[in-house]
Amino acid sequence: MDILSSAPAPAASSTLFAFGSSHGILTVDKNFDLSWLTPKPEVDSYSTPLRDRYITDVFAIEFLSDNHSILLSGGRNGLLDISDLRVPNCGTRADVIYHPSSITHIKQLDAHRIIVAGLNSSLCQYDLRFRKDTVQSSPSAEQRQHQKSRRNIKATRSILQYPDFWNNARRGLGFDVDFETGIVAAAQEQDEFRPSIQLFSLHGGLKLHSPAVSKTSAPSEDPQYVKCLQFAGPIDQGIKSLWIGEGRDIRRFSWADEANVTVDLY
């Protein structure tokens, strides 16, 4: 079993951490007791977990900050589960959002809105109060196979999309949101047309022009994907920065000046 994601619980919660794994969701309480939130995987005679139809790789986990009992989770199947830890209901009984493709990041924006990033260049905002599925006819056998391998045919209607986001099939890329400036920073699959990092307007969905951050480069046989992005620093002190981990380098781009700093790690 592989641990694929984790999230600390709010201080008021009896839960300490939640972990997304290759076989479902585990939680640890403040007594350090470990338990399965999703159905516990069965094991074969060699103690190897057996997958069933309810188990999926969980790539993203997020507690709601204003309701410590609600856990959001999503992964390979593109279903975002909305689970109440007081009455565990993961799996087919969970309240869900159908994202267009596999989910890699979930972030809460306010009491009702979340932003979800995924594969097949899917980056969307959803309102948890108003969730409607797109109107679809019954899918054909070919469509069902396409849905299984690439996209959810019956995706939930989003309130905002980011059409210039580009990530076809790679998970583990960096992603962060800064609420003070209203900027989304998303790492992408880089090529000669698209940068490794793209900035977006959080509230408008459009890409932002940033020559220093969003640089394109020639195709490489060994591209350095950005796996870590983090906004830091209060804007009122003039030191708001975006920290970027790329290969062995840590780079800082600051709102305070036009220069950027690079630190090499060996």
C-alpha cells in the first residue's frame, strides 16, 4: 500500500490526520489510533490488499476549515467524496462531485467554494451548495470505456473553469492559491508553447502574464517538472513571494522587487 496524500485536521477535530492511499482513506486520531474511513481492504493469503470496486487511489484530501467533521477527497476515478466523519459514508453512499478527470488537488476557497485540479487539463471551481450533473443521455459501451480510461462523462457543472490550464497525464505537480492577491499558481506539463508554471486569476479564470515566472523552453528528454509551489509572506509588508521547487533548485519570486533568487541544493 502507498500513501499518496495527507491533510492535518482542524484543531477542534478529534482526528489528527487523514491519509489518502492506494487502497482508500486512513485517519489517525489524537490518541494515535489508526482506522480506515473507507472499507478496509481485504487481504489474500499473502497479506496483500485486494482491491474492490469501492477502492481507488486517493491523490487529494482536504478538511473543511469551518466544519472539521467534513472531509473532501478525490483521486484516480475523478469522484470527489464529501464525507462526514461523524457518520462515515465514503464509497457509493458518499455525497460526490464528478470532476471531468482524475483529481490531483483540492483546496477550499471559502465556506462554500472549492477549487479542484486534475488530469486532462481540468481545473474548476465548484459551489458545494449548488451541485448539478451535466445533462447526459445514457452512454454507449464505447463511451463507458472512454469514461473509465480518461474522463467522467457525467461531470458536475462547475461555477468557473480555467481553460488555459495544461496537464494531460502527470500527477504530483505543484499547486497553490493565494487569497490576498487572488492568484492561482499551477505547475504544468511544459513544452515550447506552455510554461512549467502558469498563474491564473482566482476569480476570473484567465491566465496572468508573468514573464519571470511563466517561461517556456525547448522540449527536453528529461524535463524538470515543478513538484512544489508555495505562496508565503504577508502582502502588507511588501514581501509576498512565490517559492518554487524545481529539480535541485529552490527559486523565489517576490512581489517586492523584480529580481528572483535561486538556491541550488546538492
